[in-house]
Amino acid sequence: MPCNNHMNKTCKCKKQHKLETNKCNIDLNMYPNTYTPSQAIENLDILDGTYKKMRHSIIHFIDSVNRLYMNLAEAQEPNKLSLVQNLERFKLLQEGLLNELKTTCETKFTDLSNAVPTIVSHESIEYFSKKNGSTAEDYFKTKKNLRSKRLFVQFDDGTKIEFNVVPSLLFNIDKFNDALTVNITEANSNLLSSNSFYRGPEKKTFLFINSDTNDGYLYKDVNGEYHPDRADAYNYDENIKASVDSVLEFYESIINIGSYQNIGHPEGNTFISGSDIHLFLNSIDIQIKKVKLAKRMVCLRKLTN
């Protein structure tokens, strides 16, 4: 398998072979994230599969939340125990989604680098309230920037072209209020009228994969106060209907993706509802289309080289 680590002096190919021969077959003039046309096409196929697996994981998450919603909505006599168990299953679904996305993003390119740059953090914000103006960006104000990944292809005539830019993903899960957010960093570039390539500052998008619609908490006590601790001693049976309605509203904000009723922001970001998950899916779909176009470009350029 080709290796692009020579420029970083981290290649161990020679050390792995007794004859001390170089098995990489890599041009030492090629920089990291620079590939031959065949490698570029292979990596685009890997990237396409990575995005499609991410999309599948999100759809599966939505379907699973829908089942939790139906189980709770159809319960004949819901009580505190059934409500808390339902919420605990949601917590497992949420953690499972995050683990799946991280594992998928770590799929390896031909140079053994991760397909999609991804970091997961566990920042918690006390008194987080989306209704009072808190945003997904609040979770990333102190986080180190993770730049997007530029991919280049070098043809036989020495021409080097940027054929794709992979957005980076910073996920944060707040176990205090069960908010799952993502910071998407992608290239901000365009072709000018002079046919020159302009690259501006990278674009950042902050989204709620899910956030609570009720001030960051999933249910109320009998006095109408929010409590994040699912193991507390409050007796929800006295007013269980209000608590169930609160959780059902939260689930609805995740299930009803793409509904105009969930959108209250000029740029499409949700305001009252707790999820931007439809925007995250749209972002993945756009990347899949970009991969398809990039593959076509590399193949055509390879034929004419």
C-alpha cells in the first residue's frame, strides 16, 4: 500500500522489511494529502462510502427515536419508571450514534490517514437554555480549531490539482442536558471571473443534532421545575402527563426533520425546536455530490493526461 508519510519522516516501510528496501512506491516530491490519479479515485470511493455510512447511522438514529416516541405515546398508564427507562434508552441511542459516526469518520485513506477529520469533546454548560438564547456555538468557543482537509492529485505531467476538500467535524456531547452538537468547518473558496482560485476564511457551521426543547432538560417535576437528574426522588406519577408531553415534544423535534414548522430562522436553523439534524443530513448529501463530481474530474483529466 502506498505511503505518504515520507515527507513527515514517519514512514516505517524500510524498517518493516529485512532487506531495507522501500516498498512504498511513492514519489518523494509528493506532499502529504497528495495522491496519484488511481489513489485519488480510490480515496474518493472511500470517502463516498464514509459519507453514506454516516447518513445511514443518522437515519437509523431517527428511526430508533421514533420507536421510543411511539412506545411512550401509546403507553396506557405511563409512570415514572417507564418514562425514565425510555429516556435511558434515548441516552444509549445518542451515545451509540456518536460512536458510530466517529468510527466511520476514522475509515482510512490509502495513506492510512482518517477519511474525515473528527474530534469528540464532552463540554457541559450549566444553565444551558436554547430558549433564552444559548446556541450550539457556545460549546465550541474554547475549543481548538480543526481545519478542513485539502486533497490534491498529481498527474504524470507534474500537474497538481486540488480535487476535494473534506470538512472537519467537531462533536460535543453534554451529558448534563443531553445536547449533541457539531461544528462543521469547510473551505470557503470560489472561482473568480479571472479564472483565479480564491480561498477565503474557512466557513463554520454550528448545529444541534439534538437539544432539549425545554431549556435543556428532558422533563419537569410536579412543580413545573426542570431537573436533569433522572434518578431523583420526585414523584412524577402525580403529574406524569406533563412530563410525558415534554419528552414527546423533544422526540418530535428530532423525528420531524425538514418540516417548515421546525424552522424559525432566516438561514434555516431551528429556534424553538431542538434539532438541526435535517441540516446535518443536507450537508452530508452535498458532500456526496461533491465527491461524485470530483471523481468525474479526476477520471477525465487522467484520460487526457
